[in-house]
Amino acid sequence: MVESVRFTTLKRLTLLPENLRETNSTHLMREPIELPDLTGVDPSYRDSFDSISRITTERFADILRNLHRSGYDAVLPTDVRYLYEFIGGHIFGAKNIRCKKDLHRLFDGLKKGIRLCIVFHCEYSTVRGNHVCKKFKSEICPNYEGRFEKIDVFLLTGGYKDFYKKYPELCDGGY
């Protein structure tokens, strides 16, 4: 996915006062570190800091509109907001997930061998969506390996709030 990544050199800084630093680790204070420059890279990249793949609202809307060209056979928008938030407005086709049992039910009725895209979100996709996405990937997905040709799990950048702001026509209800 990321073919050519340029690196930017930054200096590592420390916030510890000098009297609390170990004397033998002072060389770390100005040691250069390499960070990738992701300009022009597909925004649905995996963030190496928390191992969750993210997808932008634009890319997700494109998949919803053009499923036949997206490389997936099915897309599951997965809303982890409270029920009253979900009833107030949600992305078309979204399933509301409120407990672990609901996570197992995501796969009910799906054919074997399909290419599946699951996109988790909450209001902002920072706390609830992030937490449930991690739990799903670590505890639920491994039980279904081999059942599907491909399962891609994403967290929607900006959550329902940003998605609704840009694509209200792909939502049922409001914000």
C-alpha cells in the first residue's frame, strides 16, 4: 500500500528536568528519529502507533457509492454510538453495536468466501470506536479467519460527525 515513503528527520526531545535524567541516556535527547512523510499516500494506511487501519470519509463514501469497483463484496458500516444517537441518524446500512454479542452477530447471514470491509465509527471515532475496533480485531476476527477471502477492518477518521457533514445524502436521519 505504501510504496514510496520519504522520511523526515526530527530531533527527539525530552521533557524531564536535567536532575531526573539518567546520565548515560543523555545521548537520546538529540538523537535524530525517522518519521514517514505520508504526503500523497492512501489515507487508509495503518497507524503503526496503535495498529488500527483508518479510512477517510472520502474513501469510505467512494466505497459505499461504488461497491462493485471497490474490491469488496460487502461493506459493513458499524456504529458503536448509543442507541439514541444511532436512531437520531446513521450511515445507510450501519449496524448498531452495543455489546460483545452484537460483534459476533456482524457475520450472521454473510456468505463464505467474500471480500469484506468493516468500518467502525462513533461520533468522533476517538474513544468508543477506537476501543471497539481494537477489541474486534483482537478477539473476534481471529475466530472467522478462513471463512472469508478477505476482511479489512477500519476506523472511520472523524467519525459520524465528519461523515454526516460531508455526505448527508449517505445518511438516514440527521446529526
